[in-house]
Amino acid sequence: MRPCSSRLRRVLFVLGSGKSPALEVFEAVAQQRSTSVDLQHLAEMAAGRRRSLTLCTPMQMVPEIVRSLAYSNVAVYQVQLLEE
């Protein structure tokens, strides 16, 4: 994962499930130029071994990610801004 710049913030998402709908949302988010996601974490999520994910993204993307997860019927247990 590339380092977070001053415009980007590290955000932790803890989910009820790491299965396909959540994976699809985070794969779409990873395509955004301003967002970075650890590809190993996505692979672990796809294998069902991970229900949390940390990514670097602009703060204005966080509500959109949560909406996309909710629309896909994925329970969001926690969203936490991590200290840098």
C-alpha cells in the first residue's frame, strides 16, 4: 500500500462479512485514483479470512463507501479514523 499523503487519511472499516458484496465494494473503491487498498487484504477478504480493511482515502469518500456497503446489504460495525 502506498503511504498516505496529507490529503488522504487512513480509515479502518470493520464489517459483518468479508464476502462477495463487501469485496466488490472495496474492489471498486480501489480503482479510484485517490484511494489505496492493500491488495493482500482484498485477497484475504475474498478467501473469507478478513472482515476488516484499512485503506487510505479522502475523508469525503467515507460516507460513499458506507452507503455502498449498506446498499449491498453488508453490516458496517465500525468506521474509525486512524492516527497517522
